[in-house]
Amino acid sequence: MMTNNDIAEIFKQIASALELLEANRFRINGYQRVSRVLKDLTEDIAGLVAEHPGSAVKQLTAIDGIGKGSAEKIVELVANGKMAEHQELMAQVPAGLFDILAIPGIGPKAATLMWKDLGIISVAELKEKLDSPELARLPRMGAKTIENIKKAIAFQEKAADRVPLGIARPIALRLQEELRQVPGVKRLEYAGSLRRGRETIGDLDFLAACDDPEAVRERFTSHPDVTQVLARGDTKSSVRLETGGAVLQADLRIVPEEVYGAALMYFTGSKEHNVRLREIAIKQNRRLNEYGLFDGTDERPQDRGDRPIAAADEAAIYAALGLPLIAPELREDRGELEGEPARLIELADIRAELHAHTIASDGKMTIDELAACALRHGYHTLAVTDHSKSSVIANGLDEERLLAHIEAVREANARIDDLEILAGAEVDILPDGRLDYDDEILARLDVVVASPHASLGQDPKTATERLLRAIRHPLVHILGHPTGRIINRREGLSPDMNALFAAAVEHDTALEVNANWRRLDLRDSHLRHALEAGCRIAIDTDTHREEQMDFLIYGILTARRAGLTAASCINTWPAEELHAWLKSKR
DNA sequence: GCCGTTTTCGGCCCGACTGTTTTCAGTCG
């Protein structure tokens, strides 16, 4: 069965092959857009084609970015497992060239030259020839360029994956704070995919407005964590840095304060969202760039002394375009420019933590320490949810220990004011969908979070049945980290998410957004679809140690990317409402 | 390749920086 990602990957390969064959730039863009749109799509394309073989092309062309040609190719691919155009291109372009194209600094022109003139068709071959005179004889291939390619390959070998949000954000906050200390800095903040709250970050983007650009530039490019300076221009600098176990690229853009908003929009992206906005501007006979929104469509109006209609702040620019302010997390060209945006959930809306561990299983805090932590966060409710007996590695509780633990929680609740401490458990969903405690035990718990921990390589059908059984269980409140994925490490389960969402609505079971940055599960795209289906959502940190309760921000960012409002999130409800809902399952 | 309140042709976002050039191509975001 072909997943959306598989299909998207095929279109991406077509685009790359066409780049190497020097095809029309806009045709390449077209394929790239199809690839991106497919990746973002929430419904399963293979399923859609299977269910509506006659109307699949029509349904696919209804999606923005997919035309008749691509729709037919998708149907061909799903039906036959292969696509003629793709296969023809793959026969023309050696597969290893895609890896060469992926090296930062090497584009289609350089890769094609190396291939056609020198027969280089893999990164290994390129590395062998880096010091050969024949490479240096290629046009535009001087000593510095070759040196940069060497460094880029070394960088890529170190920085194998995009950096998880939970690693990148603390680094960015630290760097942001350091750069703000430079005298004369008026404004300085991170933008880019980090500001949009993506689950992984490609590079860090900083924007500054200041009195002394050279001082900020100097602090940035000579920072002790910087391993290489890639660019150092008047308004833009770019570096590679190694810090906190991460290897990243970081860019700094310095602009006049009066155009800070326009630059922030530009630098926050996404690229695709920006393109949409610029297209809207053109339709209004205007021009939008990082220096502002201008009347007329002249090139570089900022250099002609034109005064922008709006430039200083984001809201004014959106307003001038006739648009509401779009939250950074939504700026992905996924339809955010249509309709009225809702007020998205915020960190301060959260009033309860419903998934947390103590020393009874694999946590580091006692019940009292956990409660103190919840009180510091201003919560009205805390659920203590230690692991169940099958999670042996996590020191899961058997029935006897669990009953004693429930007593300890009840005792703490009686002793501690201003916080309702609930007795719960994170109960393993066994591979066949049964739960790890019997109903008599589950009924004694105030909160049951049911989560998959083992057998995470199951086939989709088995996984769907397994999770459906847990969702339908009358004593389960929350489905914890539904897929069990670990970002950059483990795919996790690939169940039919639509089936899960429908069952969750029917049985009034909440779905968790696990805020631990290694999980973020549900992920943003799944959550978006869950909300369309009408699911209730829980955002919990799965806290094992004190500082992990601050992981909540990662769950909030992920939830905002899906358009979650406070009302749909049970952790925001007043105590009485939340407790009544929990009791409705008892 | 995609798209359409200039709709089936003719457009398609906009700018910064480097290195290799003698005025700009290639790459990136």
C-alpha cells in the first residue's frame, strides 16, 4: 500500500531529475508543489483512488496545486505501483546524483556539470575527485568553491537530521538573549520554522533592528559556537554552529526598525505562505517584499525612495492586504488565508496536567514533588499516571502496587490544598488491543490514559484494530501518544487515523498530544484532521522529571499548527467541568 | 508543471550573498 509520503517522494524525485536535466523552471516548481501538497494532505490518497476509481482524477484536481496531468499520474501510480514518467526519468538520471544535489551549495548546474563532464554520479566519487585538477577545470569551480564543498559534505555528515524542536528552541533562546545584550539592539528575535513551531528545525533564523549593525554582526559571526562563517554581508550573515549536541546553520538578518514587521514576515515564512501573500499583493497592483508593502509593481521600490503602505508591524501588513493577522504557526500555505481564524490555544490556557509519572514507576519525583510542580504551574488538577505492569523496563506497577499507589495519591490529595490530585495510570495497550489491567482495577482509577508502548512495528490493519479497541473501551479517558513514534528515530504505528478519530468522537475518548518534543504525538497534521472530525484533545507533558513539565510549550506549538482552540482541549476546562467529564466514564 | 473577476494562453515572488567574473551566474531561503 502506497502512503501519501511515498507518492510525494516520487514527485519530488521527478522534480529533482528535471532540475538535473535542466527542464523548464516552472515545470519543476509545479512538480515540487504537487509533492508538498501531497505530503500535507490528511486523507489517504491510495484509499481515495481505491474507493472512487471513476472520480479520483476529478477529486484530485480539486486540490490546489494538483492539475489534470499530476492527478492522472497519481492514479496511474496507485493503480500500477509505478509511473511511466518517473521510471523514464530514473533511467536517465543516476540515483546518486540526488545525494549530490542535496549538498548545501551544490545546485543543479554544478551537479549536472560534474555528471556530464566528469562522470561523477555519487557523493563518494565526488569526494574522491575533490582534489583532482579535472574538477578545478570546470567552469566556476575555483579553490574556494571546492573548499566550501568539502566543508558542506563534512557538515552534512555530522548534521544528519533536522534538529528536534526541543533541542533547537533552547539554543535559539540562549543565542537570542546573548545577541540582545549587544549595545544598540532595539529588537531581536528568532523567526523561521522555529517561530512557526515545526517539530524539527532546519536552521535558526534571527532578525535584528539595531543602532550598530556591525556590532551585532560581529557578535554573531564570532560566537564561540560558530564553526564556519558562510556569509557576512551588509544585511545578512550566515554561520554553521555546533552547540548543545546539535549541528546547525544559523542566519542573521539586520534591517531598519521601521521595516521590522515586513522583514519578520519574510523571515518567518513559510516560503510558500510568503509566495501566496506576494501573489495577493500583485493582484492588488502592489508589491510585497521584506521592506514592506508598496503601491505599484515596480522592482525594488525600497531603492526608489517609495514609502511603503505598511512595513513596521505584521498586523498592519496583513490588514493592508485585507487579511486577518495569521498566527506564525499557521503560515504553511495550507488554506490559512481563507476564512476567519479562530483564537488559538495558548500556554496560559492550560489548567491541568493529566499524564505524569512518579518514582513509583520510572519518574524522578515523589507524588508531593509532582504536586508542588503542578501548583507552581498554576494548575487546578494533576493526574498521577504511572506505568502498568507490562512496561517492565519502566518499572510498571502490578495490581498490588497500584492499589497501594492509589491510596498514597488519595492521602496526598487530602493533605495538599489548592490542587485536585487524581489517581490514574498510563495503561499499556497490549498488541491485541487488550488493556494491561482488568476492568475492576481500571474502574478504581479517576483517569485512564491508554498508550501503546511495544509492538510498534505492527502492520497498519493490526495497529488500527488494536487502537480502536482501546478507544472504544468504556473506562479509557485518553489515548496516549497514539502512534508511539519517536522523532528522527522511530516511525511508530501507521493506523488508519480517520477510523481512530471517528471512534474517538463516538466513544467520547480524548486523544493526546504528547508534548514531549521527542514524541509530539499526535503530530500536527494528524491533529488537524482530528479537529475536523470533532475530537476532544488532551495536551499533556508525560512528565518524568521536574523540568519536563515545561515541555508543554512544544505541545502548544504543535496544537496551534493544527488550529486547536482552548475549548476543544480538556486541559483548559474549569475543574468542575473536567472532573464531571472524567466521572462520566465511571 | 499549475492557474484563471484580464480564464485555455501567457504568465508564474523577491531579494541577498559568494565566487568567479570583468558584469553576473548560481545558490539559497
